Amino acid sequence: MIDEQLVARVEKAVRAAADDEVMPRWRRLAAHEVSVKAGPHDLVTVADRAAERRLTEELVRLLPGSVVVGEEAVHEDPTVYGALAGDAPVWIVDPIDGTRQFVRGEPGFCVLVALVHRGRPLASWTYAPAREQLAYARRGAGATLNGRPLRAGAPRPGKVLEVAASHPDFTTDAQKRALSGLWSDGVAPRACGSAGLEYLAIARGLLDAVAFSWELAWDHAAGLLLVTEAGGSHLTLADRPFDIAGGNALPFTAARDEATARRVLALLTGSAPGGAA
């Protein structure tokens, strides 16, 4: 299904969508070009919609028989999400991950594309155009950033763990209680930004872990494959790897290595020494 020619063409499509539809609007958005979807933190812009339309057309053309699950398409028609459970190859698209940062004129946003088949991520592209960074991962073949191999490594012994966590506005009471376990000795939690860029930071060894309370596939598919192929690990509260198709016990963690993932999981479940019951 995936060959070097397809990889190159997808990268070209991702770059073109960002360069033609996203970057010309960065720091140039008019007020009427920004809308609120489900809540004040859930924004969409004309750039999101234009980039997703462009990618949808191009990706289906590149892989006949495939379908697209895009964030904005699902917002308009939630039944589109059901394609993740089908037999066709699925392109999962987040046209701008970090829309709030994009709207504020900050560089912390990216375009996310993942190719998934029967729930298994096969390849992913994370493109941060304002930072001129493109990360690519392929199942079983490793991960790269601007063509250079990525290895997450393990935190050095005794290091205070840096963990990016879901904002309280996006969590249930039970999830808040689980995430409160991160406020422990030896851990430095902070609010997360663009999920895609947090995953990239883990794959680069610049961030130790994330703890997220939501499971929308377009936020996680690309980044989780990137982290895994860089040597990292991910676990849900049920002590199982995160399932792109959904039904996960939340919150979940992704980390630089399995030991760190298990340490964060223990904090989330209250099973770490001194953790909350």
C-alpha cells in the first residue's frame, strides 16, 4: 500500500496545502474568518476548511479506494468518523492542529496526516510550516525530522519529568482526579499546546510525556505513530495501548520510553508510591 513514491507525493501534498492555504492566512486573519465550534476554545478558520478540502481531494486521488476522516468534515457530519471502523484505508487529517495558536499568530501549530488501515496506523506526516519542520513516521521503519532519524531516548535517572497535560476545561471530574496525580514530587506538569507538536517534542526527547483526556483520532494518530517509531510508548488507564478507533479508558499517556509511560500511568491511576487512592 505504501511505497516511496506515495510517501513523496503525500509529503508534497501536505506541504502544498500548508504553503498555499494556511501560511498566506497566518497573522492575516480577519475577524469574520474565525468561528467558534463547540466552545470558546474550539475554533475553526477559513484556513482549516480550505486546507482540509485540498488535502481530501489530493489524498484520495493518490490512493484510490481510500477515504478521509477530517476534523472539519466530522464536525459537519459526525457519521464520517465511522470510516475508521471500515475496511478501506483511511487518511486521518487535522488541517491545523493548534488552531488557537494559529489564530493568535503564534508558530505552535501544524498539519497532521496519518494513513490508517483497519485501525493500524501505517504512516504519518507532521508538518509545522512556521517552524520549517516536517516529521515522518512509517510503521516498522522508524521516524525522521527533516530527513534525520528521531530517537526519543529515556529520561536521565533522577530527572524531573516534564509532562504536557490536558487543560482542565476539557476534562470530566473523574479525569481531573486522575490528572491531579501528576502534581507529585519529581513531575513538572504543564498545559498542553498543539497535540501534534507535543508528540514531536517527545519523539525528539525534548518532552518526557503527555497525559491527554480526549481521543479524537486526528489529534493523536499521527503523533502516536511518530512517538512509537522513535522508541516511545503509550498506555491508557486500562494498561493497554491507545486504540485509534476509540473506546479507550481515559486519560492516557504517551512517553519517551515504556518505563516513563508506566510511571505516568501509575500517577494517573493513583498506584504510584504516595499517589492518591
